[in-house]
Amino acid sequence: MIKLRKIQFAIADDHAMLRKGLIRLLLMYGTFECVFEASNGEEIQKAIKNHIIPDIVILDIGMSRGNGFETAAWLHKHYPQVKILALSMYQDESTILKMIKAGANGYLTKNSEPEELKHAIETIYEKGVYIPEHLSAKLLSGIQNGVLNSPLDTPVLNIKEKQFLLLLCQELTYQKIAEKMFVSPRTIDDYRKRLTRKLNVKGRAGLIMYAIKHLTQYEDTINQL
């Protein structure tokens, strides 16, 4: 019988009860392994510098001595192979966007159901990104209302290419995206191939992260960061 490798995670949160509760919860599933826990960003850096490198770091935002934004940026720069799931009480769009731009691969609020946390970790591990449904909806609404129009001028993308990128964020199949855009699946495949070359990214996850980091930089959000 082949023993499947467990997903190795680390968690950083300055609330010890919550941190230890989440660890116990995840270990109950039997498919996760906690390699270390930390109460702040500095402890994360120390552990990883000692060659304890997890697959995924579950990261609180409001920590002292290395908050979530600073820690995500450090991890993304020095250990890009480590995926980051932000977990916070903050639900405002500007915080979510700022965290993603710092290097997070996904975002969840602390009032999420346990199964969603499990799903988010597994999705990030397998696909490289997890986008909350409400964030996807805001992105799509922004482009439909003409709000998101300038950040992708370089390289130049047309409105259909932008729409395709944002529909990717909704975890739709390529067939469903084709239906929503009223084009053929072959046209969608052409969009995918062309955009991966034009944007110099790899695969669906790369396209989604590009959309999150660039299509969301409209003026009102930038002023809040």
C-alpha cells in the first residue's frame, strides 16, 4: 500500500489558543503535518533559516515583530517555493489585495468553516492559488463596470483577454468560461496560450495570480493601501 505524503504546514499567529486549536484541527484530517508553529514573523524566519521549510505557511496578518505583510514579502523573496495562506479577521478588499501583492497565494477569514480551510490548503498545494469567492466577484464586477482598465496597458490586453483572466479567478472550467464569454472552447485555449506567452507566466495558477496582482490596482484601492 502506497503511503501518501502529507502536506507539511507551519502556522504563525500571536494568539496561542487559536494557533494550537487550528493545528489540532488540521492534524485530525490525517493528511497534514505541522512542522513548526510561531507567534510572529521573526520566529518564522528563524525556523526557516534553520532549514525547516514547509510546503505552506498559514499566516496571520496582525502580528507584532514581523506582521503578515512583511513576512509574506520576505517568504516570497527568499523562499518562493513556500506557499502562503493568509488567515485573518480582516475582510476588507484593500487588506486582501495588499496581502496578495506581498506574495500570498490565498486568503481566508478566521470565521471560515474548517472544511474551507482544508480545501484552501489543498488547493494551494495542488494548484498554487486559492481565491475567495467574494474577491473573485469583486474583480469581475470591476472589469464589467469599466473600473479596471489601465494597469494592464503594458503589456496591452484587450477587454476579452482581461475578462478571461478574471473568469479564471472564479475557478470555472474552461468550458464554462467559453459559455460565459460566448466563444468556443478552442478560442479559450488560444487565449490561455497567448496570455501565458505574453505575460510570461506558467499555467492557470500563473494567470490567476497575474490577474489578482494587476487587475485589482484601481485608484480607490491604491489610496487605501
